Amino acid sequence: MYKYVINGGKRLSGTVAVSGFKNAADGILPAALMCAEPVRVENIPNIRDVLLWLDIFRDMGVKVDMLRPGAYEIDAGSICRDDPPFGHMRQMRASYYLLGAMLSRFGKAAVSMPGGCDFGVRPIDQHIKAFEAMGATIDIQGGVIRATTPDGKLHGAHVYFDVMTVGGTINAMLGATLAEGQTVLENCAREPHAVDVANFLNSMGADIRGAGTSVIKIRGVEKLHSCAYTIIPDQIEAGTYMVFAAVTGGDLTITGVIPKHLEAIIAKLRETGVTVDELDDAVRVTRTGTLRRANIITLEYPGFPTDMQPQMAALLCFASRTSTITEGIFENRFKYVSELNRMGANILVSGKTATILPAERMTGTPVRACDLRAGAALIVAALAAEGTTEIEDIIYVERGYEDIVGKLTSVGADITRVEVSHD
Ligand code: EPZ
């Protein structure tokens, strides 16, 4: 077990490169299992979620060769089972994409109910609805989702999602890719990583049109073929480093980004008085004056991303006036607030809205990360708080942020990764 020890008050400055997008990799890696020929995927981030995928692949008899850091050749030609061992799957939510991938290729699947960050109830009813519409019979018992099809194939269907679900959209696309006939998905999520998964599938020979809009049409194909694909940059990692720069009054250039994917984050940071210069594939973030308040509602893309909600709440603790954040996607994504309040924050949560009053003083203290972005929020606060903050349960953070200690240290943060002693 490890913890981060952070001494606050250091201005970040310099350049940091963003890694491949975790949530795109979480969809693209299982999608690679749908192809019986080797595929090459680049810009895969070196994070715990990816290591979990590679463990699942090896358990399934998938050949995985690392060509160089971040680039893998995945050969699922000799896949030996469609019911991967459940241990690893329980540790991340994205394991539910194995349902779509295995159903698509083999017409049956057995997958453990997903784990992942706890923001209240996170149903998968829309995933199930899509697969049942495509002809699958789904049985959920003992934490295992078993799916079968009468003739070994899914069939095209017309699915209207009751909620705009990223996971549901991606999973249904996986299922429809090798189904018999055409599928139309309506009320789809438009997140860039849903588009990235569609582009990856199309580079393997799938026939998917409309990704990035609310209607996606998929014409099933017989089989997929080899390809080489590069994953998009992680806009949430980029946004998190933008907030690191803002909270420390720093001057940081974040490279390897797609500025268009950052529009909502850039707009909100500018509202707080932060300067953001957009370059071709980079953004430069500087903050010299006081932080102004902001009111945020998290929404589906292109709205303000829920995955940046905790980080912005931590930043707004340092603002000169009262801000509000309303969580428009998840049932309860404010569990991290109690830890920020232990550092001196003054955040009141009522239902789906957090009211963030200006903190008198933010001071370092031992805290715990309760999920991936909550951990990022604690780092935001620790970087600007007075004194030393120790953050435990950093395993959550390392699920989604590649080399965060190395990257932060390279731009002036005082952060070390220390083994937790159980004395
Ligand atoms: C993905 O989760 C991301 N995870 C999350 O990122 C992100 O917060 C979320 O999308 C929203 O953008 C991955 O991509 C691995 P949803 P997902 O299905 O797919 C409800 C991070 O920090 N819903 O879009 O699980 C659901 O309860 C993680 O990187 C249903 O009701 O999110 C939620 O209220 C955290 N039924 C809303 O829809 C369903 O069948 C959006 O969920 C599915 C979802």
C-alpha cells in the first residue's frame, strides 16, 4: 500500500505531455478481442486499468506483445474462452464491455457484474436492453451476467436509450458490429471516446456511421481484420493538469491534447479568471490574479464533464466568493467533500448541489481517496494547501493517471510516493 506525500505551495511551471485516454482504452482494448487477426494499438496509457485488461487477456489466451511503451500488438485469434475469470473484472466498471465484445464475436458471454467508482447506483439496464433487443437472452445471477443467443449471433435492432449512457452506447456498438443486419441506436452519448471506439472498430472493417451524434447506424459485418490504431489523448487528464496549474498560480503547457475536446473545461476555467491559450495540440494555462467564483452543472458531452467535477470543486475552495456545482449525471458524486472539508474547505452538499464557500485556510492533513477523480481533487487541494498532505488509497488515482508523481515533479510539485507503514 502506498500514499502520496505532498508539500503544498509550489507554483507549477513548464510542460507536461498528456497520455492516451483511459476511457477510450477501456473500450478499445475489449473491442480488439472481436478480431481474429492481430491488431496494433498505440498511445495506450500505462495505468492500472490497462494492466487489469492485459491480465484478463492473458487469462483468456489472448497473445499480447508490447512493441514499445504504450504500443501493443493484441492477437485474439486463439481466444480460448468467452467467460474470462471474474476476479480482475470486478475491479473496474469497464469490464462490462466484454459482454458486447464476446456476444458479438461468439454469440455468448459470461461476465461479472462491473465494479468501479462508487457514485451511488450505476445500473446497466440500458446495456441489457440493447442486447435483448438484438436477440440475446440475459440472466444475472450471483453477480454474473450470462448472455446467450438462439442461433449464435446477435441480430440488428432499433434501440432508443432512455438515458445518454457512454457505456451503453459503446457496448451496443460492440454488439452490433458483428450482428446480422443493421442496428440503429438513438439518444446515444456523444463523448469523444465513444467516437474513438467507433473509429477503431471501423479501422478493423466495421461499418459504423454517426458516432459523435445522437443517432448511430451500424451495419453488421462478417468479420474484422488487422489494423493499427492510435488512441486519442485523455481530455480528463489534460483538464486535471489545467486545474493543477490554476490552483498553484502556475504557468503550465499541456501538450498532445485536442483543444476541441477541452472546450467546456477551458470555458469554465476562463470564467474563474484563469488564462488559457489554445495552441494546435496544446493548451497553456496561467493564473496570476485571484480566482473568481463559478457555477457549474455537469452534463453529457459537450457539456461540462462529470469527471472534472471533483477537481473543480477543489479549485473553487480557493476562490474569492461562493461557487456552486450541480452533479447532473450521477446519483452521488460528492463523497470526496468530507475529505476536502478536513483540509479546511467549506463545502455544503444538499442533494445534487454542492455550495463551495471560500475557505479561510486550506491546510495539509492525512486524507483518503474514495475514487479516481476524488483522488485527483485531493491532489489539487494538497498542491495549494499550507503544509504537508498525505493521501492514502492512491490505488484509485493510479487507475487513471499515468506517472502522476513523475509528471508533477517535472513541473515543480513536491510530491513523493511512500509505502504506508502498518506500525
Ligand atoms: C463512463 O462511465 C466513464 N467510465 C465514467 O468515467 C464517466 O463518469 C461516465 O462515463 C460519464 O461520462 C468509463 O468510460 C470506463 P454512463 P459509464 O453509462 O459508462 C446512468 C472516470 O472517472 N445509466 O454514461 O458507467 C448512470 O447511472 C469514470 O473516468 C443508467 O441509468 O457512465 C449515470 O447516471 C468515472 N443505465 C448515467 O447513466 C445504464 O444502463 C451516465 O452513466 C447505464 C447508465
